[in-house]
Amino acid sequence: MESQMQPVHPGAILREDILKEMKLSITKAAENLHISRKQLSEIVNEGAAISAEMAVRLEEAFGVSAEFWLDMQKNYDIWKVKHSGRIQGIHRIEQIGHAS
């Protein structure tokens, strides 16, 4: 059974469990990641997704695997689409018959 509870955006984990715990500002973290403050701010404020490149940057900087970040992002994205109401009226396509 599919969960109705929205998965956590990976930016929330980055903000709450890493940056706050390390007492690290967005500005300082962005400098270390070699990205703009704006780019990191959009992620930690849950307005932007974590790309594969960003996941690798986070892995290098904080030791949390790129796969962890991408799995979180994937789960969040899929849940959002499934609950958006944009995907409706699509039915499973069944194989009709085999060509001879």
C-alpha cells in the first residue's frame, strides 16, 4: 500500500541534520561546495531539486552518499507527481495478441 505521507525533501535533511548540526551557514557551505549561495539556498528551502552533480558534491563535502541524496530526491519527486492530479486517465496497456 502506498504511503499518503509526503516524503521529506532532501534539502530539509541538508538544512536540519547537516548545516544546523555543524553550525554551518549557507554562505560558507556554498563556498565549500563551489556553488552560488542562491543555488544552495534554493535547495535547503526546498525550492530546487538535488541533481546528480549536487549529490556528488554533497557526498564529497559531508560524507553522505550521492545515492542517499538522489534516492531522497527521487522519492520526493515521484510522490509529488502522483499526488499532483496531473496524471489521470492513463490505463495499463495490455498486449492484444502476437504477430504471426
